[in-house]
Amino acid sequence: MKVTFLGTGTSQGIPVIGSRHPVCLSTDPKDSRLRTSVLIEWEDNKYIVDCGPDFRQQMLRCGCEKIDGILFTHEHSDHVLGLDDIRPFYFKQGNISIYAHKRVLKALKKRFDYIFETENKYPGAPSVSIQKIKNKPFNLADVKVIPVKGKHFKLNVFGFRFNDFCYTTDLKSMKQKEKQKIKGVKVLVVNALRIEAHYSHFNLEEALKFIEEIQPERAFLTHISHLLGFHAEVEKQLPENVFLAYDNLEISI
Ligand SMILES: [Zn+2]
């Protein structure tokens, strides 16, 4: 299985528009972060987790020519706003499968009403195949995907375990029962926003504590704010098996 980090930045992306913060002005490409998303590939299968406002740029950047579906963690703008840009895939492949909880689907229908229109639909609009998911395993091709539920402020969010790989983002907490589902993974992705505490995201300390509990072989931090600091400097302070993800990073599991 191959995982490509399409974006590793928090909701505003880095650099933040108009910011003079040193990290936003950094010339290190690893300090530039599009909105958080990953591409997960195995054999001929290509799935994306989340589809934020940078989706078009991310698809062009990774040279992706087809997708088999999009899984949504939750409905916040930085995770869904690129949905209209599935059009090139839709024109080529037909309806694109989207996997989401019913609450997330409701939000998508409100925001992208024209995509879900069944009568007099505008011919240029894309269409999707709705795959409603609950907190229960489901199959993508030959892989069993296990959703893992966490809290993002008051909102439930899903992470997804694909065999030895588990992708989570936008977590502030997770119940023991859900953590149990992640135990034994080789690679874990988790959000680490910044050094200071935040009401809806793990800060660095909380992310490291979460990793310590799960004990994966390797962990990668994502959904990073400029306030976490320079990539090169933060990376040096991390435990041996923990890394800061960066845009375009590819890992094999
Ligand atoms: Zn987010």
C-alpha cells in the first residue's frame, strides 16, 4: 500500500494569506502546506481521504488520472470544499463514490445541492454514488476499512484504518474503545496543530501522547499550523519513530 500526503496544513493552509509569520515566509518547500488530505493506493485502487479546497491542485501535482472514491472524515470546509473539482474524473469515469456518515452527507447535500439534484440537473455538474457509512467496517475492493470515531470539539469525526495503516485527523479526543481498533497498526497518521492547546485539535504534546498509547512502528503528524514552527526544527525534537508529514511525502506500508 502506498500513501501520498496531498496536503498537511491546517484549515487556512500555509502560508496563510497576508501573513508575515516567519514560517509563512519560509523558503523550505516542507513549510508550504495545502489543506489536509491523503491518497491511498494499492494494486489498481486509488482512494482519497477528504477533498478540501486544494483538491484540484493536489490532483494535478500527484498526476492522479483516476480515483475510485473519496472518504470523508467530517464536513468542515477544509475537508470538503473541493468536491466540485471531481468533474474531470466524473466526465471520464462516471459517478464518483463518496463514503461518508449520514450527517456529513446531509451537509454535503446542503452545500453542493446541484451535485445531488435528481431533476433538471445541469449537464456540467458532477454526480456521485452515495455510500453511507456507519462506525462499522466496510470493504473497499479487497481491503476491510475500519472507521475509528473521535471528537473534534463537539463533532464526531472518522479516522480510517486500512490494514496496517490508520489515518486520523482533526482529533481532540478518542474513547478507549475506539483506540483499541487502532492498536497494532504499523503506521499511524494523527493531527498536531501547534504547541499551544486548542479546543478542537491535538497540540503537539497531545498528539505525542496519543501515539505513545497506540504504539505504532511509525507515526506521521499532519493538519499542521504555521504556529507549530519550522518543519526542520520541529522534526529534530520529535521521538525517533515520529515524523512531521509534509506535502508530496510518499510512504509505503
Ligand atoms: Zn480540518
